[in-house]
Amino acid sequence: MDCSQALANKLRTFMLSKSQITDLAECFRKSMLGQLDGSGSSLKMLPSFLDQPTGEERGRYIAVDFGGSKIRLLNVHLKGHREYEITKEQTFLLKDPGNKYNFTTESTTGSELFAFIVSQIADFIDDSSIYPLGHTFSFPTLQRSANDAILIKWTKEIKTSGMEGLNVTDVFKAALLARNYHQVIPKVIINDTTGTLLTAAYRDSNADIGSICGTGHNTCYCESNCAAYTKSQIINIESGNFNELPYTEYDNLLDMNSNTPGEQRLEKMVGGKYIGELFRIIVESFMKGKLLFNASQLDTFSKPYFISSQQVSIILEDFSPDLNGIKNWLTSMDIDSLLEDRLAIRLISSRTAMRAAQLVAATYIGILTHIDSGFLNQHIIAVDGSVYEHLTLFADTLRATLNCVLGNRARLVALKLTKDGSGIGAVIGAAMNT
Ligand code: BGC
């Protein structure tokens, strides 16, 4: 067997068949039910205490959108009639690129982190008005009401100490009081998937699923049929933690060497934080097996997390006959390549990106089947995040997978890029909870 054949064989497990995707969707649906009926599963199914908006919510609000090490502040004017306007926005980092501060590590506390966030709000307020605030907090939380959320666990890159198990809104309120910002009043705390769904549903009542395919991954949906809840409401699935998946040896390696082995297994196969790393692990393993390049150059691919999902996209965008873009990238790392090496690099990239989309599609099909088993209604899946927006092949494969598995029923399902939905949704949630 020649190298390219051996390589193609190893990558075969990355392409899921229609029946595998259908089985996975069914397994996901059962996991949703398992958690809802109390028997338990890897999905968290967390209540948000918010239902779909009417599109008539109004007012001026501040949003704090905390999804990772980048935080966004927004002033949003909800005008009713399904219209809104962002009147001011600003982004800041929890980690200074010049290393002057870093609020994401274990050596800082939650109080210090929120004191820093509150210190950035000054430009968004004055003394003469009251500012109702919506807070997007994109981590798994247990909510007791729409404005109370206990952090279950940090995910993604945040490790700030002393926050897990605490009521995030209390920590935020204490930081506001410490600065005498009595005029800023937190009204709601939501997950970013909920924000994305609220934003899309403010515009169109057919939106009933919200999803983030970015650094992290997660999906929420409108639950109207569950005995555990008296009222219909949005449920944050925390689907990134789904763990009944067709793992490859590379997925297991990535997980084993991560900070959180055994956790967020789906996220580790589809999240922007991990796509580049998965690609790197595959390349390194093929190099070790002498299937790629010259094994003496092994060190180059041994540094964890040095490849981003953007780099995977750049590889996939190289359509030149000799794959010169990929060649130049490899040369910049002192790696000499043959055309067949570069073809392999492209194949690894495309398999990684396409499998991610297939897995996410399977979860969407599971959710759609749960909320509308007869496929009688229109559904809009609101999606935001860098992977959906920018990872080459991802959005197209997602759509194609829905079409292939759902057949005729796929015409009822629209995927809608809902940019900035997480922050705007916090404002909509604040209006609903005021
Ligand atoms: C978090 C989710 C979040 C997702 C997307 C995951 O790591 O657990 O709560 O919705 O990232 O930001």
C-alpha cells in the first residue's frame, strides 16, 4: 500500500455516512430526553426562564457580552416592530497582549475579573439615567431565575479562580456597587446561544434553535413540551459536552492531553479552539508514521495549539494547481514538501472541517426531531461564531448534511447567520425580564 492510500484509509473514519449521522442524531435526541426526564446524560439541558420574544420589546439597554477572553459592551436601542439598533459598542480583552494583566488565569479571582469588567463600563453610562443591563455569560450555569446563574464550570480559555459554584450576578452586582454604579441594574443573565436565538426570534418568530459554532460550541432551543417545566422556555443544552461520539485515535489524544480530559468531547471535535490542534495532531502522527514529509522535521509539528482554525481555512482556500500557498506555509517552517504531501495536508484539513459540520448537523437533526417529530413547522436555526462564518467548507457541509439526511423535510429548516446575536439577545432578555 502506498503512502497516499494508507493516509486516505486512516482518514476514512472522519467521513460519516448518512446512517451514522442518523444514528447519532437519534442518540443525541435520546440524551436530551434522558436529561429532561431526570435519568441523566452528558447534556446539561439548563433552563433559561425565558421564552421567545414578541418583537415588541422596547427600550435602551447596556449589554455585557462575556464569551471568552474578549468582552463586548453594547448600547442597544430596541425599537419594537422587530427593529433594533446598536448605538455604541466597544471590545476589550481580559488578557493584555503586552502581558500587563491577565484576568483569565487561576492567579486572579472572580471579584478582580468583574471589577475589571465594570471599570470598562464608564464610557457607556452617565449619572443622570438608569441603565438596565443584560449580561451574556457563555459558560454552563445553573439558573434559578432569568437573573441568577450559578457557574457550574469554566470552559474554553477561562480559569479564573473562586468563581465555580458562585452566583455570577451577585459577583457582578458587588463589583458595580464597589464602584458606586447604582444606576446600572442587571436584569438578566443568559448563555450566548440563548442570546443568538432571542435575537433571531425578535426578528422572526420561526427561530426556535440558537447555536454557537465558534471557539466553543453549544446549542439551545425552545422547549414547550416537557413535563419538568410548567412554562415553555429556552433550554441551554450545553451540547459541547455530548460524549456519545465516533472518536478517532486523534480525538482521544487531543482530549487526553487537554486540561479537561473527558469533558466537552463534542466541542473538542468541532470548536474553533480545537480544529487547528486536531489537524496538528493528525499531521504529527502521520509524520511519525513516515506517511508525510521527512521525519527529521518532526519537531515542527510537535508544539501543541500552534495551528489555528484560520490556518486550516487558509489551507482549504489554496486552489492553485501546485498548492503553492500550502508549500510556502510549509517552507516558512523549514519543511520541504512534495505535491503529494500538500495534497495530504489539504485532505486532512477538509476531513477535519467537514466532520465538524456533520457532527453539528447530527445534533441539529436530533433537536428538530425532538421539537417537531412530524416536521410540520418551519424552523430557523440561528447560528453565530467564527467556525460557522469563516471555516471553509463548514457552513456548506452543514447545509448539505441537513439536506441529505432530512430529504424533503430539509426545506422547512433554514440556517441563519445571526451576527452579534449573543450581545443583542442579552438586551432583548433584559427587556423581557423588566
Ligand atoms: C460553553 C457554552 C457556550 C459555548 C459557546 C462552551 O464552551 O460551555 O456555555 O455556549 O462554549 O460559546
